[in-house]
Amino acid sequence: MMVKRRRSKTSRRKVSIEIKSFIGASNKLLDEARLKPNEAVTARNLIQVQDGLWKPRWGTQYYGVDAGSNIDGAHEYTKSDGSTELIVIAGGKAYKSSNGGSWTEITGGTFTAGKQCYFMQIAGYLYIANGTDNLTRYNGTTLATYTELNAPANLSGVRASGLASGSFTYYAEVTALNEVGETTGSTEASVTVNKKRDLWTSSTDGITWSWDTLSGSSRYQLYIADESGDECLLVSTTGTSYLDNGTLEINTYIEPPLQNTTGAPKFKSMTISGNRIWATNDPNSLYKVYFSGTGGFIGNFSDFYGGGWINLEKGGREMPTVVVHYQSGTGSGRATALARTPEGRGAVWQLEISSATIGDTSFSIPSAVKIVGSFGTDSILGVVATNNDILFPNKRGMYSLGPEKNYYGILRTNELTTKIRPYWQSLDGAQLENICSYFYDAKVFISVPTTSAGNNRIIIYDTERRNWTVDWSIGAKHFLEYTDASKKTHFLYVPISGSRLIEINENVQGDLGSAFSTEYKSGRLPLNKLWKDFLKVDKVYLKLGNPRGAINFEVSGTEKNDPFTSLKTATITSQSSNTGMGYDLMGNVQMGDTDGTPSTFSDSSDPHYVKVRKKLRDIQLRLTTSGFDSDYILQSIIIEGNKVGTNAPSSWKI
């Protein structure tokens, strides 16, 4: 005979609420009473691991020795043998080191101290720009500065013996070329002759044009015309004189340049696209995007070498900030310029180069198309390429540029910061142009300014979990990676103020040898389906992975007749035991003669609970640390209690 047991009323009323997913991460858009259990009000100095679990963030330590002055930029340089150097610009000078060793000054160029430097390596050169000083490049040994040449001087013309003074006047200008570009035209010279050029006899007639030698030039270009100011290209020569005897045709499509390109433009942003250098954000030409020649002429911005420039809506509201390599909507590689506007919206442009040949001269012809409905950026270092998209900040949020799903050939920009929009909008608007970002470990690290002092916080967009971590109590001027001789990669940043690089490392405790505090705080979570109902909470369980040091746990909630308040606090401390040969005698025999090393053992699934025993309408959970060695992984929280039938508090009645 079987006896059917009846479940007690107590067991039927038993309720267990488990929170084992924290994948929602930070949410600053909603009030804490509206958050989901997997979202956090506060995630200070935390990072998500595994399948979206919270733990204290990575620590920081100095990398390398002191550079002696505030660092204005740093970058890795890869040498021709595959070895690497770490390059910094500090105090107006360039230095190099290997494997965190001492700094060696790189001679050949200087920089204006305090100006942010930008870097790009191609064809064995590391290009360094800051928008103020002339473009500089490093070849692994010395610096070479793009020094602007003056136009050639003292151009004059002398008639050949077969000509005399007469009623025909010919005008000329001469320019100089170096390996970078071409000067503007010299002061115009003129010669009068008695015979039209088309009727000259080559053996007796002509004009010899001469000019002074110009140091630093590699060749010269002579332009002539029969009208003042209408000069067009006649010849390119390495000499400082040329006899025009009328046999060469004048190329009427090539005039003396309006801009001197022998020193390279003073831009800031650089990228490689289509085997060209593309550059923009020139303080002297706010609408221009420059491009260099290709192949052996990469790094040369003169149209003589296949380079040139294009103005994007000159005189309009959009000014290009940064140029990156991305793709068109159909997947073709494109130079892509992100522009800014005063209110912060901006726009995205994509650029192409076509070519045309006239006579024996080829021209590069740029064209630009604006992406409809796009947003741009104010920040150069804030733009970052992930696996598939380009991410960039502006005054309205962090945006991504990428292809539109289910639509072929269409690019779109989408805001990613919806959940943290109030936090983003509270940033210091005057400092937004200095935001810097870096893609590392499938995460985008973004250093942002919460005060007028500059970037003082780091937030993280996790591209795998598609969530936000807000925020870390450290700030960066810009990020970089450096791989040393042992092939170990170091994730580094340049501090806002300081003469040493700093490494972010998950195996390092504290910040530069000092403890930092952490805080996880959940939303105010309702304990029943209907928010008006109450639950008598008996215990709150907490399961931690590998806890270490002192971990503080706090439970807060709203009682029936009392306001929201802290109800219970407890401190969890890890257990340790000393092990190792040499601590103890085994009988009369000591195994080993060393002192041994104490080791701390922690459990990968370490449960704890606190007793609450309160009737609560909602509950909030908080986990904090402040010790140098504190660590944990927040795996699960269980709230256990019993349903209670109770009337609404009289204070609710209106």
C-alpha cells in the first residue's frame, strides 16, 4: 500500500530566485528599478569573463624606463629583419628601445613638445605627424624630415643668335622637385623675340632659360607661355638651364602647382588604402584629403608623382577628421574619410582614384561619395577597426560603420551606446576630440573624459557579448601594442601626463603598485511577478569562483513599512594554507632544506550565504573590494524565501 505524502504549505510557498547570467552588463539608460537581473547599475573596475561573469579588472604596471618628459606618442616599429622597436616622442625628441630597455635618442628631426603625434608604417618607414611640424619618417636608423623647398630663384632667358628683340613675348616659370613633391612656380621671367615660336628654326632660334641651383632638389620643371600667367609644362630636367628651340610640344594640361608639396602637407591622420598613403586633418587646409603616389612613389604627395588632394565640400559644414581603410557596400577596399560638424553629427565619405594619361603624363583623378544618413567623428584616435566594422565616437555616442543586413551594397552607421547614453552625454564635450580607442582581446577599450582634465576613465565595448562595461578608474592618451623579442605582446597606453608607458595586464594586481577598489551593484530587483507583492527573504546565497582577499557583500531592500535601506553586510575572506617541502619534519627526517613557499588555495566554486529574514518588495545586491590582492568571479546569486500574503502598506494609500 502506497501512502501519498502531502507537501507542506511551507514548501509550496518556497521561492528561489537565481541570477546566474550577467550578460546585460552596464545599463545607464534605465533607472535602477527598471533593470533586468542580468544588468548592472554599477560595474566599477570590473571586466566580464567566460560567459559574461563579473570579476575585478586587469591591473597596470609601468613598462620600460622613464623617457624624461611627458610622452606625446608611442608606436611599435617593425624592422626589416622582423625585430621590433618601441618608439616614443617625448620632450620634442624621438627615442627608441627594445624589450623595455633604456631609451636611445633618434637624431635627424625634432617635434613641438605637447603636440599629440600620430604614426603609420609602410615601405620600411614609420611616418610621424602632428599637424604642426613637417612630416617626419623613421627608417630604422635616423629621422628624415620632409623639408619644404623654396621655388627656384633668378630665372632669366637669353635669345639664341637667330632671334632678335621684337613684338613676341614669351613667359616662363620654373619649379623644383624633390623626392616628395614640387614647389610652386618661381617669379615669372619674360623674353621678347622677333619671331613666333612655331616658326623657329631649331638650329639657330630659341631661348635659353636659366636659374640658380636649389639645394635639396632632384630636378626642375620648366613652364612657358605666350601670355603672362598662362604657363604650361614644357620639360622636366636635372640641369639648371634649358634651351627651348621650339621642337617640344607644350603640355597645356599641366600648369605650375598652386601649393608647395615638397615638404608634404601638415596633416594628422594617416592610413594606407590601395597602396597609397591617405591623409587629412591639416590645420591649414581643413577640407582636404591628400593621397600619395603608389609603388616607388608612396609617400610622395605631388601630382607629378601620382599624388594629389581633393576638397570635401569646401566651405561647407563638414570637415574631414580622420581617414581609414574600409570597404564599400559591395566589399571593395576604399579610403574612407570621417568628417565632423559643429553639433557632432558629421558624415562619412568614401574615395576612389581613377587615372588619365595625356601625352606621356599620367594623372590621378580623385572622386568622393558621401554615405547617405551617416555620422562622423571629432576624434582621430577614437576611430578603431574591429573584425568587421569601424567604430568611432562623436558627441552623440559611439557609432559603428558597416554593411546593412539583407541589403546589398549599402553601408550604414548605427549607435552602439544606447544603454549608456546618459553616461556618454555627461562626458566633457570640449575634450571629446581626444577620446582614444583600441581593439584588443575582442574588446574595444575606449578612454573618455568625465572632467575637463581629459581622458580619466576607460569603458569597454565587448564585441563578442555586445555589451558595455562602465567604467575603469584609469585614463589614457592613446593605446598601442608592443611585441618584444620573446614574442610576448604588451598592451600599453600613454598616460595623460607622465614620462613612462603603462601596461595593462590581466596577471598584474593593483594600479602601479597600489590597490584599486571595485564595485558591482545590481538593479533593484522585484521579488514577485507583481511588484506590489512581498517575499519573506530568508537567505541570499552567493557563489564565487576563485575568491581571494577580502570581498564585501551587501544586501539592500525595501521592507513593508520601511524605506529602501541596507539590510545585511558581510565580508568574505579566502582561506590559505602553506605548502612545500621544508616546512615540517616527517618523523625525524626533514624533506629538503628550503623554507618553502606559502600558497593560497581558492575554490573555483565557493558558496556563501547571509541570513536576511525580512519581508521585502525588492532587493539590491552589492559586491565590493578594496584590497590589493582581492579577486573573484561572480558566478551566481540565489535569493531564497517564502511567499507571504499581506496587504499593501497603508502608506501607499492616496
